[in-house]
Amino acid sequence: MTQHRRTPSVVNINKNTDWLNQPAAWVWYLGLIVLTWVVISALLDDAGMAWTYVHLVHGVITYYLLHWTKGTPFVDEDQGKYELLTFWEQLDSGVYATRSRKMFMLMPVVLFMLATHGTDFRRQPLGLNLAVVLLLVVAKLPALHKVRIFGINKY
């Protein structure tokens, strides 16, 4: 006689972050970064400096989307469960070291390296690039999960 084991199913009901587990989401994300670099490098005629601008624009946009905005557009379905959580805090139900979180942690570092090594050091703003990568990486650390520094963005 065969024994059947029951395993509990885990259902992630957060539609706000669930789509990031699809491979197409990462292809789209990386493709958008490369497309931005192509457009900026065509406008500037300097491929190395274009990586600096891509890094800075990426940093501003991802900080706002991942670490500043709270809640979900699906308020009726989640009954306010995620109302006080940022997108980063909602991602993968708060579990760290997942594929999505690693990718979001790695991308600012890769863009920083491309920006700093891709152009002449006398022309690129190293301090600004460093500030952006540090802000993005520190904001993603597990020690800062649900922490609001000086109460900023608490409500």
C-alpha cells in the first residue's frame, strides 16, 4: 500500500510582486537597461559616460520604486496587508537570498562597475556613483528590513 504525504501548499497572494518570479520579467528588466544605455550612448557619443548616466537614472528610479512607494494597487484583494510595506519589503514575502532579491542587489553593483571602469576617471563623477550604489545596497540589507531612518516615510 502506498503512503501519501500531504504537503502544505504555499500561496503567495501578493500580485504586486509575484510577477518578478517569471523569467520574462528579468529579460524585460535587463533589456530596458541595455536599451537605455544604447539611447544615451547614441546621444552622448561616449559609451563610458553613458553607463554613468544609466547607473544614476537606474538608482533614482529603483530607489523610488523599491524603497519609497508603499502598498499595492490591488488594495481590495489584499485587504491592506501590504499597505505599510515598500515593494522591497513585499518582495518574496520578506524572505532574503531569493533569486529576485539577489538580482536587485547585484544590478546596482554591476552598473557601478560599468560606470566607473567604462570611462575616463577625470570626467566621471565617482563620488556620485559611489553614493548611489551605497544607498541602494544599504537599503536592501536585511538589518534595514521595515526600518524607517529618522521616521522618514513611516506612514
